[in-house]
Amino acid sequence: MMFSYRLVRLIETHADALAAGLEERVAGSLQVTHFRDISAHELRERVYEIYRHLGEWLLGKNELDIEHRYREIGARRAQQKVPLSEVVQAIVLTKENLWEFLKSEAVMDRAIEIMGELELLQMLEMFFDRAIYYAVVGYEEEVARAAHGTAALRAS
């Protein structure tokens, strides 16, 4: 695999700065206002986990790992009454934050590195697409579970 390990390591070593950058983006965005009600520590830890362990997520984890993690995140955000549109937008902001970092830090030297970096970008796209999908699934399941619980209480 041509995958650009150099870029993955660059991302992982700058996980703190990336998490802080995303925290600023969320705080300044009118599209994710409900995230301001979530503890900054919780949000930062979730994002740091993605950036710090990016190599694991891209190479070591399978679809079931991503499904489990993001269904859990989606369910948690539903419990916190964060609108689904904001959950999706927060994941998109996480990806955009990463793209901005890569654009500012990455220097492509040779054709082989360019191919490896393109492969990395494709893998990142697939990861974030799956993250969005499974966060939505987890969110919808939590909303349905909560509605079922409310209906059962009314019936008794």
C-alpha cells in the first residue's frame, strides 16, 4: 500500500492542536450551537481520539469498529438533544479541520508521495462517510428507543 504514513504521523503528533482548532470552529459556528451545551472536555476528547489514533482507525479498525463507535456517539448526542443536522455538521467540521491542517502542513515532493497522499485522502473520505452514517443510525435508534419508552409509560 502506498499510503502516506508521514501524513498520518503528522496528524497524530498534532492531535492536540487539531482538537483545539476544532473546538474553536465549533464555538464559532452558528451551525452547531447545541454543541456549546456539551462539555468542552467531552468534545475535545472525542476529537482528540480520532486524530491521535488516525492510523489505527484507517488501517487497524474494521467497519464494525467504526460502526460501534459512531453509533455510540450518535446515541449520546440524541440523549443530549443535539439536532441530527448538527451531529452531521460536527463530523463534517472535524473533516474540514483536518483538510485545512493538511493543506497548511503537507508538502508533496514526488509523484509516489502524491499517490500515497491521494490514497490517504480517499481513506479519510471513506472513514468520515462511515462515521456520519453510523452516527445517524445510532442517533435514530436512540430517538426510537426513547419514543418507545415514552409510549410504554403512557400506556401503563
